[in-house]
Amino acid sequence: MRVITRSRLIALSLLVFLGYSRVQSVESNLNYSGDLVQDQMKISKRPLVKNLEQKLDPSIFSPDNSSAKIFDDNSLFYTDLSPSRTQPGRRPELGRQSTMKISAGDSHTCAVSSSGVLKCWGLNMDGQLGNGTKNDSLTPITIDSGSLYQTISAGFFHTCGVTTKGELKCWGLNDYGQLGDGTTLNKYSPTVIDAKTSYITVVAGKSHTCGITQSKQVKCWGYNYDGQLGDGTTEDKMTPTFIDSGTLYQTLAAGGDNTCGITTLGKVKCWGNNDFGQIGDDRMQDEYIPIPTLIDPATSYQAIAVSYNHTCGITTSGQLKCWGSNEYGQLGDGSF
């Protein structure tokens, strides 16, 4: 019988212990568009523009010119941009629907179809799949069949989503209050959070969560040791708490212990852990930033993606910029 512990998470943290960087430009010759989804010895402390030889297009990674594919037994998530053809290993196009949203956590994955159906699969030791059990699932299973979802976000061991009615629901591990229900008890099925507030999106980090309300304000909750909630403190919050009063947001991204967002004016703000320079404000390492801090103020952004120790964004002019740890070349500037 397979035994899974959280020691893997500790090991992961140790593996990414070294590195930094500030925001720099990565490849100025190409224009980038679309959404960044939400995935060291050299440190760059400000956004770098990176000139990649290829555009961010799924087709360049796929030899048969098709998009990434997700299959379950009912072909619900079958997506394919290539012409229909018969090939070994490819399922027939029976009742296929395109996947609207997909999110991968530490060891589980959830996806929302274009019709709003939520399915999850993978590790389930803390209830992160949301099917009411602790049993792992090797294939996609329907979750919360009575609700339709517009967005989903998988954290390390918890999951949150927003229904088409604007309801925020969370489930899974809750040791730091990352579910936002006022307790530290795990939930094994989707649980309505902050019922009086309507949400448009939510992002789940390692042990914290943030969401944008219908009024475009940001609320965060959960683990706050590094200021990743952005409320100016390092105290954990058991329920959604307003941050950055007076600023309206259009999108958010949560990393391990840090968070970034793009305001409705197109400006990037980041907060939380800065051990690798992933905040991008040119500060020294080992500092945490407990309040949303304006990054690269002269530039407007359309998309942002945050990992454990580095950050990348796409500007409104189509440039790709990355900052933070660069031990494995993850900033894409041609160096380590």
C-alpha cells in the first residue's frame, strides 16, 4: 500500500533553497499573448525582458500540431485543435467538450469544462478532490454535481473554486485556515465560504488563498508567516480579509508563500516571501513584503504567473518579463 507523507513538500522546499532575481526583460523581439497558468543561483532583482525564439503557442510543443489533451472515460475534457484523424492511442471524438479551466496542485488536478462541470483526480489524503472521501482517484471524477463552476484553483493540498453564481467554495487541507471557513478542520467536499460575498475568481497557494470579489476588491486568508496575505501583518487569517483598500484588481496569482495581482489599471503588485527576489522590487533576499507593492511601475501587464521562487508576466505590449530565482534557467534570459 502506498504511503504518502508531507515530507515530500519539505524536500521540495529544500531543493529550491538558493537563488534570486529582480524583474528583467526577456526577449524583446517577440510579442506574447494569452494567459499564464498559473507550474537560482543567479538572481535578478527586477523584471527582465526575454527574447524567446518561439511564441507562447501550445502547438510548438506538440509534434502533431494539436493542443494538450485531457481524457476521461466520457471524453468530457477532450480538446484538440488539429484536424480530426485516426491515430493509435487517440480516442474518438465522442461528445467532446473543450476544457475551460484547469489547475494542478502538488499531487492533484482539477478542471472545469466549457459547460461548467468540475472534475478532479489524483492524491486525496486531505480531501483535496472534494468527493467526500480520502480515496485517491486515478481518473477524473465529477465533483459537486449540483453546481456549475466558472473557475478553479488547486493549491498544494487544498482546492477552491467559484461557481457560475459567484459562490466561493473550498475544500481539502485546512491546517492554517486556507479554506476560509473560520476553522482549521479539513473539508472533504466543497464548502461555501464567505457566503455574503460574490466572487469572480480565486487562487490557491501552498497554504493560503486569495480571491477577487464582484466589486474587484481582493480578499486573502490562511497562512501568513511571510506576509503572503498582504494585510500588513504576519498573522494567519481564518476567514477572507480585505487587503489593499482602494485598489481594484482584474487578476491574481498565488505561489508557494507569495502572491501577485494585476490591477484594473494594468499595474502589477506583489507581496509575501522574497527569499529569491520573486517579489521583483529590488530588495535584498530574506525579506518578506507584507503589503501589496508596485512592481515595474512604468509597465502595464495583461497576465501574471507565480511559482515557488520566480515570477513571470506578459506586458500589454506583448513582452515577456521574468524575475526571481534562476538556478535552472527558469527566467529564460539565456543564463543560469
